Amino acid sequence: MPTVLIADDEVDHRDLLALALRRLGHTVVTAGDAEEALAVLAGGEVDVALIDVRMPGESGVELCRRLRRDLRTESLPIMMISADVQHHQVMTALHAGADDYLAKPFSRAELGSRLEDLMRRSPAPALRSTAAARAAATAARQTLWMKQRTVELRRTA
């Protein structure tokens, strides 16, 4: 069952999205701002993130950029959601690394279809903090992060 992170500062919107996604068979975790979303991502299993563009503090677009720079979340499927459908706002979100952009209001069916499509097209496995196979390499430090441990890499002939 796919796990969806909903990051939206508006409680009513977040609760409605969570209800709709649960009815579609998803497991849902929620966050009210970017920092809470980062904490959820660091501590749990997430298959896809649904991020509101406009949040107080760090915006959804800034959060998206931050996720794309992190080796642990660089390939996490991200769908931005917003009532703002101005062309420049959509383009800004997509250039920040969002995989899709969904304008509010939308139907549960459209949300479900887009999430399924997004997860199907995702080239990398989902973010799994406890999965044994999850690994992220940091070339600059020559270390490998695997099974929640850092392993030093050694040069071979």
C-alpha cells in the first residue's frame, strides 16, 4: 500500500486530502510545514510527496528544491498542489524539481490517477528509511550510507 506524504499548512485541505487518499487505498502521513515534512521523511516510509506550493516559512517550492538536493530524497516523486495556476508559478515548481502540478480544486479520481501515474513513472524506489537495500553514496566524502550506517569506501587498484 503506497504511503503518501501530504505537506499543507491548511488543516481542512490536509484532512480532506488524507481522507480521499485513504479511500483510494493509500497510507497517509501529514505535515503542516516544510520542517515537519522533513522530519516525516527522515523518520518514515514515503512513496510520494504531495506538497502545497504556498506554506508559511519555507514554501513548498523551496522544500521541493531542498528535497532534490538531498541524496535520500532526490528521486522521491513530488506532486505540487496549489490554487495558483498561473503559468509562471507552475513553471517555477516544475523547474524546482516537481514531477507534477495539480491545481485546486480537483477530483479524487484525478488525484488518484495522477498519483498512480507518478509512482509508475518514478525511476527509483521509494524513500524507505528502514529498508535494508536503501543506500546513498556521497562521492565527495567517499562514504556509503546503507542500512542506517555510514561505511567508508576504500580505493581499489
